[in-house]
Amino acid sequence: MNPDAAIWHDLLSPPLWGRGGEGGVTRSGVRGLGIVDILKVRDAKDVEQAVRAAIAGEQPLEIIGHGSKRLIGQPMTTNAVLDLSALNAVRSYEPNELIITIEAAAPLNDVKSLIDSKNQQLAFEPIDTAPLLGGPASGTIGGTIASGLAGPRRIQAGGGRDHLLGAHAVSGFGDSFKTGGKVVKNVTGYDVCKLLAGSWGTLAVMTELTLKVVPKPERERTLVLRGLDDAAANKAMTAALGSPFDVSAAAHVPKSAFRGASGALGQLGSPQHAVTLLRLEGITASATHRAAALARALSPFGAAEIVEDGTSAATWACVRDVEPFAAKGALGAWPVWRIVCPPAAGGAVGERLARDTGGDVIYDWGGGLIWAALPPKPDAQAALVRTRAEAAGGHAMLLRASEEVRRNVDVFHPPKTGVAALSERLRQSFDPRNILNRGRMTRA
């Protein structure tokens, strides 16, 4: 055994980490044909010890909560998994102050149920990746923030980072730090917690987060326009979002010969017919009035049906979780791209991509987010997708693909040289030894 391996073994020995139910890190696990250390921590101190041991042994760590997003990103080769699933407590919830502080591995569905009991919600409408990836049914709040994947209300309320007030985390030095606070007025200096959102666990191990919550709207109404092509739907969504009627979500699901009917969207006639969806929320009188006024304003695009409350909510959950491309559906074996571009360009980008590849697309964020399921190829048609995205001023991420494809294709859009250099300097300032989720965002 070489000296580094000996250090790693000694630091992970049971006497240091705790015995039985006495607390501390526990060690176990086998992955594939190789032995993998699964380090199950119980608190932030355990996380510090695990990271310091990893540094001493020069062993990178894969960080997981429930593992719902392990199939996203470049495949990592690690000998140790840092399991945060025991960090699942709600530290404090103050409904009157609209803030909640929870540990990073608190199940997202449990957090949503808790705040729903007080008629509140997470405004950024976090996506559940389970249908798309075919993985565990619920992710964690930490994974939600670390991935930065927001749902349809992103165009109105912003993303997860816009609602993250503060965080406790452990850096790649093995040191705990706190950033932000419970109210924005108390925050001074650099707003470091915003860097952690969307970092995919490559900067620090988040152990606790404080988030803003908002009151749930009393009612919601969704306008449904049928039969529009991608270009016309893009114009309708642009007109709706530019109107004074405070549209909180805009999506278009084209007609498709590939997809089967999916949940609430199937009840609206998709995929046999294209459906364009526009959501309005608020008190009953306001939502009803604005929906009727918007339907009149969009009459050149056709007559609009209005669906309400429960049906509306189920429809948007289907759009949010990209259920038409579900892993268990007809397109479950197809790679799925997540393309972000200027909303006004979305219709042209998506329509041309679907035509040239023989694939299928769905539009969210008024055309600013395109989900593209493409016929399987060894490179997932990466060059074509990224050329089209860049030409429109956007970028593309390969969100779902086999491990072999992800090993040979850049999952995250390759940044320009200057941005890449800045990102690397930032990462090194948090994790100079590249211990945390090594290789998840960049291909070796």
C-alpha cells in the first residue's frame, strides 16, 4: 500500500469515524466490480472530515443526496461517494417571514408538502427529473439548487439562485463556511451563495440552505391554443409575454408522430394536435378577467380554450417535468438536449432542428427553452445541435444520454476560452485539489 493510500485507509478507519449508532461517518459499498467507499455523513463536521481525508488521500469524492441526478453530467471515476442523505432536517420554517432553512438532503417533495400546508410554494417551480431520467422519484433541495434546473415560472420569478438567501457549505479545503443570511439586508460582501447554484457540486458541499418562499396564487387559468405551427406559436407566446396580463408561463408542444399521449397534455389533444399554453395566476377575479382579456387579444391566432386550477396545474407539471420525453415512454431511448436561446428565436431553432434531425421538440419559457429528443447516434448529434444553438446566441446541454455517449461528448456546452479560464480560477479558489465531483462538468 502506497503512503497516500495508507493515509486514506487510516482516516476512514472506524475509530475516527464512529461506531454503530454513536454518530460519525460510516463506510461501506460496492459499485460495479470495484470497491467503492460510501461515506455516509451525519452533520457538517463529518463532511469536513470526509473532505480532509479525501484531500490527504488524493481521492476525489462523488457527492450525492438521493442520487436522482447521477445520470446527468460527464461520467465520473471515483473511489468514494459522499452520501449526504442523512442531512435531511428542516432547521426552521417561518411562514410569516416567507423563509425556510433546511439541510441539503431534505427531500424536495417533503419540502414542497411542508410549505404547501401553509399555502406557500417555491416560486422557481423546480423540475422533477425522475420521469425524464427514469431514476428515483424525488430529488433533494440541495440537488435542486446545485443543478439550477427551474420550471415554467422561471420567466416570471427567476431561477433557484434568485431565491437562495444563504447557505452553509464545506469547501474543497475541508473548511466550513457560511454565505448569505436570512434576509437580503443582512448580506454584505460577495454573494457567494449564488455561485453555488448551478455549480453541480464542483465548488463546495452544501450542507444547509435558506430559501425564500412565496404565497401560492389563489387561482390559475391556462389558455390553450390549438393547431399552431412552431413559428406562429412563438409569435403568440411573444405577444402574450409582452402583454399587460402578467403571464407566468408560456409553452408550446408541437404535433408529433413519435410521442404517445402523456398525462394532462394528452387530455388536451397532444400529440395529435399542437397545443400552445399560456398561464395566468392570481386571485379569482383577476385571473379570470386577465385570461378572458388575453384570449381576446390573441384571437388572430385562433379561439382559445381556458382550463382551470387542477387541470391547469397538472398540465404545467407535465411540461415542467418533460413527460412527453419520459424514460418509460416511446422516446425513452432517445438522447434529450436542453437548449437555451433568446425566446424570439426559439421557434425557428427548434423547427429547423426537428426537421434536419428527424427529432422532436417541446418549447418552454416562451421559446427560450427547447427540449429536443433526437434519434440515437454515437455523438447524440452534438455538433449540429451546438452549431444551431450558438448561431441563435444560445447554448445546449445534453441532459439525457447513455454513459457511453456522455463519455465521448461534452455534456455541458463548451465555454469560450475566457469564460473557461475564469471558471477554472473560480473552481480552484474553492477546490484547488479538484476533489469535489471531479470531471462532472468537463470532459477529460
